Amino acid sequence: MSKALTLKHDLSLLNLDSGLAKYQLSVPELVEEALKNGEGTLTDHGALAIDTGKFTGRSPKDRFIVDDEVTKAQVWWGDINIRISASHFDRLLEGTTLRLGQQHFYVRDVYACADPDYQTTIRVITETAYQNLFADHLFLRFEEEVVETPEWTIIACPSFLADPLTDGTRQGNFSVINFSRKMILIGGSGYTGEIKKGIFSVLNFVLPASRHTLSMHCSANVGRDGDTAIFFGLSGTGKTTLSADPERGLIGDDEHGWGRDSIFNFEGGCYAKCIDLTEEKEPQIFKAIRFGALLENTNYFSGSREVDFSNIEKTENTRVAYPIHYIDNAIVPSVANVPKNIFFLTADAFGVLPPISRLNRGQAMFHFISGYTAKVAGTEAGVTEPQLTFSACFGKAFLPLHPAKYAELLGEKMDQHQVNVWLVNTGWSGGSFGVGQRMKLSYTRAMIAAALNGSLEKADFRADSIFGLQMPNVCAGVPAEILDPRNTWADKKSYDDKANELAAAFLDNFKQFESCSSEEIRSAFPKVAENAS
């Protein structure tokens, strides 16, 4: 049942009329509101399908952080973290709240971080019902309304557009984080991912500095014996597929913290891509699309309410949001032991990285900062050769601090808890894209299973000459000849050339981080041979 705002929830400090607020509406009430407001329709499975408008994804160039005494010396300023003044923030806040005050709006109290020791309370104020439904799904939900003064406030108003000439923005849309006032303002965009990633950026700033907690853009699961595994990987590397294991409990699919003695989910739900979704390929996600779930920017088959998941007329970034308990094997509360194994997933289209290799501490920090994968030809117009992609810590767009700070914290925790770190190539073997073959999913699953059950640790390892990666000689369920990628290439000279090309790209990318990196990290640099043989 919905609740009226009381005096302890007074919004007057934000220049908002509490009488216009619809507070803590239930999921059915929010769906009803969205339908009444014309925000969306119900699919044949009962999910609410909406369009986010002009923006169907985040707008990184329009994300700002207020430059003040809290952030000036700590934030990693540049094209990821763009400065905006406190006075411009104040103007945007005034304009946003003025716009919200002309109508009913929605207020929801939630929190982030499933481990109570790290809990961060949040008040989410949204112009639309569907945005509030998203907040209910993606953040953690109170069993009872208890918040008087939340730690953070998010205000999201898609209909308010900034004036770049007076508001300090690039264009009409914006997402601004103010760490001093503990507020996030979102305007001009109805894309809900701005809400989710705003708080993720906040936690990426706060937790490492004040709580010595590593914030991570990763999925995580746990076995029956309490052994936790973490999976890092950029889009297309298999992170969702490989972490979705019916034999293991899901801790979360996207954002986690590594505290003193726990791994914990930041969120209370999932925000899954659903392009080409089928029940056969992703049964857990498919079954989660039911009443209460929120579908974004999908299309129906003509004349029906059946979703055509292959239709990308609006965007390839079609999404579905749902609470984590919609997944059968989800762990609630989403807290588990510190990890025994960490997997860095990369889809190497050059076909030169081993299918699995063990990393020492320096290598783990180096590859964590690098965050490598490759886009393959044909995925985008004009792409005819594999394109290198590096995203620091596998989430560069959300890092307020220098990536080396996160990497050093990872190294400390590896030492403290004796964690194994594995680099897994889910990409090509036997040649680059177009010549070699994509690594079989069954082989990758077998290698991860061997790492999880401890048998891979007992194997003999040897290092490759360029990257220094420790490759196992044997792994149950995997042909021994593919474990060393050079052996799979008919033309060994071509392998050496490609491996050196990739190594040089790693070194070139790392120049931006080298001055702030330790000697241990630099010792893990690949060695480019002048004359590959």
C-alpha cells in the first residue's frame, strides 16, 4: 500500500511540495500509474514495456562531477570525469525542482549495498512512474519504511532540459554528481541506466577511500561449499553466460563490493540486455520477464503484445529490469564469503592469448587496469579488422578515482585472502578472427570448472614468452594442444607477429596509467620482440 509523505519526509529543503509526492508506491501501483500516465503498455507476459525517448543508453559526454574541495584533489579528471561548478549545479537543481513542482512526482526510499556494514540510504525522486519502478527493482528494498534523512538523493526529471549557455552543460541532457551535497541530478534523458550508474559511480568514489573496500564492475556467484567466484568482462566476453550457473547461487550480475570479510551486491536487482533473447539461450532472464518487470525500448510483433527481441529498430541496447528474487538461484541477502577465484574474461579476436592462464599479483593488477577485449569485424559499420577495446578495471566510465588505486586495492586483497586470478580468453584460437575458430563454450566451462574445483591449481604451468602468462599443461575436458595458443596456429611466424602487435597495443594503452602505477605493475608489462620468430 502506498504511503503519504509525513513531516519527517519533508521535501521543502529541495523546494518541492510534499503534497505532490506519491511516496513508496507498490509495484502494482507503479505499473498502474505508468499505464494511466501513458508511459507504456503491458506485454503478453505482463511486463511493463516503455520507451526511454531520445536516449536509449547512457550519455558519457554529459556526465559531470562537481569540482569542489571534496573532489578537486581526488577525482581522476578528464574525458571520463568532467568538471562542473557548484554554481552551475545549483542552477540545475533549481530548474529541475521547479519543473517537478508543476506536477505529481514519485518518491522512493531504498538503499545500496547488501552487507549492512556498508549500507547507503538513497531517496529517489522521479518524474515518471517507470523510473520509480526501476529504482524499486535495481536498489535494495526496505521491508518497512524507516528512512528519515537519506544519505543520498537522486532527482531524475526527463522533461527538464538544461541551457548549455547558462548551465555549464554540453547540451540539454545531463547527469551530475555532487559529492559535497550528496546528490545526483539527471535531466533531459529518460534512460534509467543513468540512475543505476550514478550511484555506482558514487560507491566507486566513497568505498575505496573511506572503507578500504574494492568496488567492482563484475558478476559474482557462490558454490554449495561457500566458495565465491567473481567474473569481470566487457560486453561480448561471456560474463553473464559464464556466471549464470544452475549449480551455483547468483550473488549479483553487475556491481559488487569486496569488504573486510565479504563480497556483497550493491544492488537489489538485474538490468539485463535482451537483444535476441530466447528461453533456450538465457532461461533465467527470459523467465524473469513477467508482471513487475520493466522492458525498455523493445518492439512488439505486429498486431500483438508479444515482444520481438530480435527487433532493434529503436536500439540494440534493449533492456529488462527486475528484482533479483525473480532469478531462481539468487542468494538473498546477496552477501557471500570473499572470493577464492577471480576470472578476467576477454574475447581476444587476435587469437593469441591462452584460453586460460594464471596471473601473479603484478599481472592481475596490470590486466585489471587494462580491461582488454576486442570487437570483431562485422559488428559495426566500417569495422573490417578486429578493434582493440580497453576499459580500465572493466568499467572505466564509472571510475571517479585513478584506476591504479583500484588495482592496488585488488593486489592487497589478493595477498590477504590468497585468491587465484585467471585470465580467460573466450575469443579465438588457431588464428585471428576470420581464420581461427571461436573457443568452444564447453571448453571454457570446463576450464572454469577446473579452476573452481581446485584441480587446475595442481597442474604444471609454463609461461609464454611475450605476455609472461602461466599456461597449464593439462586441464580436464580440454584438448591439451589448445592450451598453448601458439601451438594452434599453422603459421607460427604469423602468431608471433600478431602476439607482438597485441602486446604493443597493451603497452601503448598503458602509457596513460604508467606514471601512477607501481613498479610491481610495470614488471608485468608484456615484452615485445623486435624480430618475432
